[in-house]
Amino acid sequence: MTTAVCTKASAHSVTRFADYVQLTRPRLSAMALVTVAVGAVLASEGAPDWRLVANVLVGAALVAAAASALNQWMERETDALMQRTQNRPLPAGRLQPAEVLVFGALSAVAGVFYLALALPPLAAAVAALTLACYVFVYTPLKRKTSLNTLVGAIPGALPPVIGWTAVRNSVDVEIGILFLVLFLWQVPHFLAIAWMYRIDYSRAGLCMLPAVDPDGSTSGRQMVCYCLALVAASIALLAVHGAGTIYLAGALLLGIGFLACAVGFAWQRSVSRARIVLRASLIYLPALLTLLLLE
């Protein structure tokens, strides 16, 4: 009897731990942390200070976990209405709102204070701005306007700035252009996701552009326009001596490929074409960042 009770308690603990991990959206957080590390490495002159890189990753990971948890706490009712999110810990009832709120708040405070104590203060300030913009601006706007994607692209593009300022304690032109690259990249990326799940978003009353753009023509045009701007922004790094000719060739190849996928969606708007754009976006960004690091 005792063994059975202990086994059940152990299984419950494992399940709760898995739910807290899910609450942090590890794949999304991991992508953000990669860009934090890229920002720190690019800002370093010579070999990076890996202890500094580790410190900024620890603080940024806590902030990312807080942003995800607080976002899900605020959206628990709409998440319950969407098939793709209804099995998250909160709408499924496996975690309670109060404990998620406490987890998110403690992670936010811990992350910002860790960065403030371990690194130059500007890094902590940028991290706090990222968290505030994502949770308190972008999340509420999803119920009010389709422009929320542009607002959400701001905190999505700030992680490499956290890494850069952790090293240099300043915001320079090079990191400004990288911020612009990530900002532009996110629009076709998220429009593709929103098109694939537009019925879900409509059911939940969230104003993603594809949910209020029935034939997808506006979504397609925006994908193409932002991909064109992305090509220009990606090669602008050459102008500030942040990259060389190998990077230029790779950036052009990647940008044209991403653009071609967006044009394909604009020409024939379908879930399969949107999925191609999504996959192209997931290839584009890691490949571009790798080229930057190699240069």
C-alpha cells in the first residue's frame, strides 16, 4: 500500500514538473536564448567571456520563463477555446492560476535582479523592457487589434540586444540592425502560424491578421513586403562592417528563398503554403545567425 502511494506521489510530482517546463515553452525560450548568446558573442572583441555569456543566459532564461508563464496566465481563458492551446497546464486544469502567477512573478524578479547584479545595468533594463512589452502591451493587444503582431515583434527582437548590452553596456548601430532583422523576420513567421490556426484564433476572439482577413490577400502582401525588407536589412550589416562577402552571399540566398516561399503563399493561399513559409522561417534565422558568427 505504501509503495503504491509513493509511486503515485512520484508520478504526480513528475507530471507537475513537466507542466512547469511546458509553462516556460522551452522551444520558444531556447530560440530566444540562442539570439541572446549571438548578441553577446558578436559584441565581444576577440574570444567571448564565457562566464559573462553564461550569466546573461541564466538571467535571460528566467525572464523568458516569466514572460511565457505570465502570458499564459493572462490568456488562460482564450487558450481554453483554442484546440492548439487547450491542453496547456492552465486551461487543462493541471496548474492553478495563483501558482502560475506566483511562478511568473518570482521568475521575473529573479531574472531582472540576477542580470542587474551580475552584469552592466543596461542589460537588466533591456530585459525588463522586453518582459513588460510582451506581457503588458502585446498580450492585451491580441484582443483589440491585428497590429498586435508588429507590437509583439518588438520584444521578440530584443533578446540579442540583451546579450549585446551585457558585453558593451551600450546600444550600437550593429545591434540595431540585428534587432531590425529579427523584427522583420517575425512578421511572415507569425503570419504563417496565424493563417494555419486562423479558425482557432477567431474562435478565441483574438485579432490576428489572418483571422480578420478572410481571403488572406492582405496577409500574403504583408509577408512579401516584410521579406523584401528583411533582405535589405540583412545585407545592411555590410555597411557597418559587421559582416563580409561570404555572409552577403549566404544572406541573399536565404532571403531570396524565404521571399519565394512568401510569394508562393501570396499567389495561392493555403495551409500547406503557410506551412512552407513557417518552415522556411525556421531555416532562415538559424542559418543567418550562423553565417554572422562564422564571419
